[in-house]
Amino acid sequence: MRRLFSLALLCSLAGAAPAVAQTDLSGWWARQSQNDNGYASEPVDLIGIPVNADGRAKALSYNIASLSATERQCQMYPPWYILYGPFPLQIIAEQDPVTQKLMAYRITGWGDRGEQMVWMDGRPRPSPNAPHTHGGFSTGTWEGTSLKVVTTHFKMGDMKRHRAFSSDRATMTYTLTRHDDIITVTGILDDPVYLAEPFVLTEIFQRSNDTNGFPLTPCEPIEELPMLHENPALVPHYLPGKNPFINEMTQKRGIPLEAVLGGPETIYPEYRKKLKDTYKAPAKCVDSCGGPPAPRGGGPGQGGQGAAPPAGRGGPPPAGRGAPPPQ
Amino acid sequence: MRRPTTSWKTTATAGAALLALLSGAVGWPDGAAAQQQAARGGADADGLDVQKLRDDVYLIAGAGSNIVAQVGPIGVILVDSGTTEAAPGVLAAIRRLTGLPVRYIINTSMDRDHVGGNDLLTASGLSILPGAVVAGAGLSDSLVSNAGKASVLAHENVQTRMSEATGAAAYPFALWPTKTFAFHAYSMYLNGEGYQVVHQPAAHTDGDVIVALRRSDVIATGDLIDTTRFPMIDVARGGSLQGLLDALNRLMDMTIYNLPIQWNDDRTLLVPGHGRVYDKLDLLEYRDAITVVRDRVADLIKEGKNLQQVKAANPALGYRSEYGTDRGEWTTDKFVETIFAELSKKPGPAAARVN
Amino acid sequence: MRARTLFAIALVAAVVPLQAQRAGGPPAGPPRTVAPIDLTGYWVSIVSMDWRWRMVTPAKGDYAGVPMNAASKTVADAWDPAKDEAAGEQCKSYGAPAIMSVPGRLHITWQDDSTLKIETDAGQQTRLLQFGPVPPVKPPRSWQGMSAAQWQMSAPGLPLMLRPQERAADVPPPAAVRGGTLKVTTTNLRDGYLRKNGVPYSAEAVLTEYYDLTKQGNDTLLTVTTIVDDPTYLRTRRLIAYPFKKEANGDKWDPTPCSARW
């Protein structure tokens, strides 16, 4: 008898029939960041990015001193930053005051950039000739249980902070799917200028009540390296073949240079056959190794929360705070 | 960059924006028509795309080149006039904006795709000049008032080049400017707007001007910026790489970016000769691309490379997809060849890079 | 006794239609028939994230990204692939909590109307995702454990507050796209590795996954959100989502055995 009753209970718990998926995305969501999307240590790092020849060349010519141009100082924060930045999300549903239907989702809560309005009312995109903005223009549609957002008309920016760049012709598509207390974001960046094929990243956000963890301070450019302001025609860049950091990841982690320089071939399983002959793991990890935090009152810790370091930490010093690297 | 200690909440701004939308203060085009226009990439039935940039300033794209139209109390001021073939469509587009006549055209260079509409558009317009001459002065009213047609301003070199062209390259007289200036700038207040017309010597050509609409903070750049290809340096008509870079650096000085808060969209708008509307970051990218290509060619020349070797080294790599083209009269290769030729004559400026 | 038996039977009989009523979605039927999304086919890993921990065997001690605790680090620091090979445990890093991170291909089919089968070419693993009641007798622990699957459907009508506002009367609203998610809960595991360099999970770990589809142009993407709960070795849940791209066929299917080193 007890067994029969237990069986009944198990039936109800086992989900013999489908359940209803949640779709309400409103609220505060904290980034989990247990992947390396935001990781940025070695200056030349295109691993996992399907760049084309132009994208690779642009990345290798990049000199971080160029950020001393005030107009560039916030270029790291295009819409794609939602996938690789450290900040959380606040999602607000904007209702039509009369019909109560959904006009837009306002996605905010990102430090360093403003909110993104995701228009749900089917309005057409701006003209191809219209000026672009940092946040671009976004429309949203429900696809089953997911909100699909398509963003165009955004400005050039970083697709990996200080390492790889997206153009003003990119289109970003991302889906937000809620699963209980988390949202999975799948992002697809399509850039005919710098990518050989779409760049796909995912990130997970968890429901949070801790609104104190949501910095809303904007990116405010300031003057940094004096010489660019004394001679505004200067353009910091590395000549082809002269980037001094190109071998750093290989030296530190044994990853072959070809893989460090990215490309579509390097993101599929077949590439492991090539790597097997060319990759030699270092004897042990020496930098950005993660692991549990040090015990209280003990010695130096081995990493923060075990998560990948936030974007920018351990990267090259900001322009002006040390001599620029030699050519 | 510095982060202020106090947060900058955008709720009030966002709420006001939402209210503006709901109240119709921001113009939403009609549903079906907008969908159809969107499907055509923004173009109307004439293949033109009219974009409102400011309250009274419009971009007319698709006329062979970009046209800026400023609508004010006395009528319409145009920067450039597109091609001859597109002129009727341009006129129709203007009529949809206002019934007032065209009063003045400012040409940014002598390129045919920028001056081709001068005849039709001036003839459809009205001179700003009184056209009443004192009896006995020896001048006809018609001469003074440009026969009642709207005026055309350009740098003197434009008229010189037009008048020198012969044969198949000849320009019909009706396309010539009716007013020229020979020196640095010619500025005027017209139609409620301040027009700062600044000559940029030896850039795309030797007759280029930048036209800054001061009150509206819109700058028409002509082909100093061309988003569809690397900027054309017309050496035969007095253009040069260094002059072009000087022009872009001057534009940098004249342009205000949306600082300090970059999601606030108030900023100078730049209307290039072809392609979408730019702002200062777009201009910076563009200028940097040209400078980097120049630096690479200069470095290869220093290594003793000849033209074929320079082209084989692909100095435009990293920028070819964004700015270059391999079709038409002005390809990426031609751009590199022109840079090579100029730099081979004399060295580029020292310390052009920070490394 | 009889009354209680009758009550229990009635309860069992009522559970299924009650579930359906609560869902408000399509009536309960064979999971294969009511599937809101089609997961079948061949899928290839897109290794754009965590490349240095997935495409290659990372260095010993490279633990970044995993919320390890001290016990976990002790185990990981002692990682020795030769010992795993000697013990016949080359598949330790191919268990269910880690298999989606291994670069390779998935082949998803219906084994029967209530069982989805996922085969992997990397490590030649097979997972059976069972819809319906949990078997009363558990099988022995295994690398792939026991997986209970459930469809999560989109409701037939969105709540009013989430229905998009129409802008213009003459523009028809876009057609609603039917959709849903597959939720899978896996237990009964053998202890294994979250990463090939010995970052462990215990036999008590619970794996929860969500399988979602996204269409992008001509491509269909599968995102597998994986959540590993393991108080033995993790300070917090391990949360990561892996993307896959659908392939037209199995031409690139390349079965390779487990390896403790590569």
C-alpha cells in the first residue's frame, strides 16, 4: 500500500506530462561567469574566435595606447558586452499604459554603458544610412519560451576586450531563455567584416535580490596619454609582424600560435587532431589558475571565486600608467 | 577612464522618452508603408532614402551621392545635388518636405555625382539675390540675380577644373558654380543656419570644401569621407594623401562626440559623400585606417620594397573588408598605388605612430 | 485497506491528467509525439568558450572557472592519468556532468517513444534520457548515470503583460513560434572529472540540464545549459552552457575511444 502511494507520488514528481516553461524575464539577474568569456590576460588572444584575415590583422595591429583617444575609451562596451562583460542584468518590461501589452524590454544594469531598448512592437529597423549608436537598435520576438533579440546599427567595438573587434556592419542576435531561477543567454555575432562565420557565446545569469551589486555608473572618458593630445594625428599601432606579445600565450600555456590567432578551423573538434601533435601542456599552471579561495587567516589565495578573472584584470596596464611597450 | 562615485540613473530620461513615443512626439512611419520602405533598405519609390537628421536638416541618399537639405524660412539650402539622372527624384523628395524653393546649393567638389543636379535644382529654385540693379549701372538684373535661379557656391578650383575640362569630360555650363571663393573659407548665415564653408587644399581634389552647419551641428564632408571605398585621391585634379589626412584631422577638430555619457545621442553628425551618417568615432576609425595603411607603406618603402612587393605585402589587410573594394574605378589596389607614389616622392611624416 | 488502495489507485490515475491541466499545454501523450522541439540529428560542438580547457588537456593545476572547494583541489592536485589508465578509468572525464564540454559530435535519436538517446563520438558514450516514471530499482552507478527527462512547453497564450503591443493595424503580428525546452535531471553517477586535468565531481553530484534550440539564418543551434550540484566538491553550483550546431548528416561522425590524457 505504502509502495503504491509512493508510486503515485513519484509519478507526480517524475513529470510524466509536460510542464509549463516560465517566460517572464523581468528582474535582477547576476552573472555567473564560470566560463572564460571575459577572460583577458595575454594581449594577443583570439582563441575560439572565428576571425577572418582582416579580423586577425586588425587584432594584431592593435595597440592599447590607442585608447588614449577619448572617443575610443568606451568602445569596449558594444551590445556584445552582455556576453563577455562582468556585469549583471536588470530587465524591465515596459507596458503600454492603455492596453498593458508589452512595448519593449529595457535591459539595463550594465556598468559602462546605457540601457538597451528591445522593441517588441514590430517597428521597422532604421535606414542603412542612419547614424549608429553605442547600443544600436534592437527588436524582440518570442520564439516559444525564448526571447529572441536582434540588434543592428551599433558602433564598432570590442568582441573580446582589447583583443578582437567588431565592425559597424555586425548584427547581434541573442536569445534569453529562462529556466527556473536562471536565464541562459545564447549570443550570435555575425560580422561580415571581421568574422569568417558567426561567433557564438553563452552566458548564464541567476536571479538575484542583491541590487547593491549592480553598478550603474557610466563609462566616462578622460584624458590619459598626453602625447596623443599634443599630436592628435598620431595613431598607435603595431606594424605587421611587430606585435611584441604574439607569443605570450604560447609561452605560458603551450597553445600553438596558429590556435592563438583564431579562425573558423580552430573551433571544431577536428582541430584536436592537429593540436595533438603540436600542443605540449606546461608542467603546471603558473598564472590565472583559479581554484578555491585561501582559508581565512591563511596564505595567499590561488584565485578569487574560482571563476575566470573579470575582463581586464591581469591585462596590460592602461595607457599612461607605464611606458608603452617597445616596438 | 574614471567612474563617478554617484550613480547616474536613467529612469527619468527613459520614462520621458517612453512618454514621447506614446504621445507620438517621435514620428513613427505608417505601419505598412514603413514595412515596405524597410524592405527596400530605406529607399522610396525613386530609390532615394530621406533621413531626418535634425529638426530641419535632412539627408537625401541614393542620388549618386549624399545630399544635405536644410529647410528653413526662406526655402531649401542644399549641399551637393547628386547626379543629373537622379535630379527629378531629388526635386520630388524636396517637394515632399516643403513647398518652398531651393535657394542655394553648395558643392563640395567638382565630382559629377555631386554637381549633376545643379541645373534642374537651381532652375526649380529662386535666387536669394534681389536682381534689381540701379539704372545705368551697366549690369542686367538677370546677371546679378543669376537669372532668378538659385545660386551655386564652390571653391574657385572647382570652376577652374570644370572650365578646363574638354571633350567627353566637359561640364555643361549649367552645372558650373555661380559663385566661387579662392581662399580659406566662405561662411554665411542663410536660412536660419550658420554655414561654415572651409576649403581643404589638395585632399580628394584641390577643390574640396567641408560644409559645417553650425547651429544644427551637421557637417557635410563630400568625398573626404566615402564609406563605400577607401577615399579616392584624385591626383590628376590636385588631390593628395597628406592633404586628405589633413582634412580628416581638421574634421576631428570640428567634430564633437557624445561625451561624457556615450549613450546620450547628442553629437556632431557627419554626412559623407557616400554611405551612412558618421559620428566622431566612425571618423576616428576611418582616419586611423588610412593612417595605418600609410604607415605600413612607408615602412615597406623604407625597407626598399618596390610597388609590386608593397602590394604583395597587403598593407591594407585589416581594413579591406570595411573600407576597400576590388570593383569599380577606385580599388584598394589603386589606393595603395597612390600612397606609394606619393610617399616615394618624399618621406611620410616622422613619428606617425606611438608604439 | 481496500479504501486506501482504491484511493491510491485513484491518485495515480488522476496524476497524469492533473499534470496536463496544470500545464495548460497540449494533452499528455507519448513524449516523442508531443515534443515541442526536434532535438534529433547530428550536432557538432562549437568550441568558442573555455577553449583552453576543452580543446587541449590543460596544465595540472589550471582550475579557473570552476567553483572548487578545498577537498576538490586536494583530489585534483593528485591527478595522475597513468593511474586512471591502470584502473581502466580512461572515461572519467566523459561522464554526464562533463560530456557536453568534450569537443565532439552528438547523435540524438528516439530509442522509443519515451526515451531519447544521445550518443557521442568523443569517448563513444551513450546517454538514455527517460521520460516518465523513475524505475523503482536503480541500476549500478555509471559514467552517464540515470537521466529523467521532461518537456517544458510554452503556454498556449502568453500572459497579457508579455504579449507584444501591435504598432499598426495593417501590420499582421508575427506568427507565434511553438517552442519548449527539454529538462533532464541525472543522478546515480560514478565519480568523475569535470575537466580532463582531474577537477572532480562526486558520485553524489546531481546534473540538471536544459536543452534549447535557436534558429539563426540557415543554422540551428542547440544550447545545453548544465548545472552541477555537488556539495562534496563544489562551493556553489557549476553553471555553464555549451552551444552546438546542427549538421546535415553524420558524414563527420568520428568515434574515438576515451583517453585519460587527451
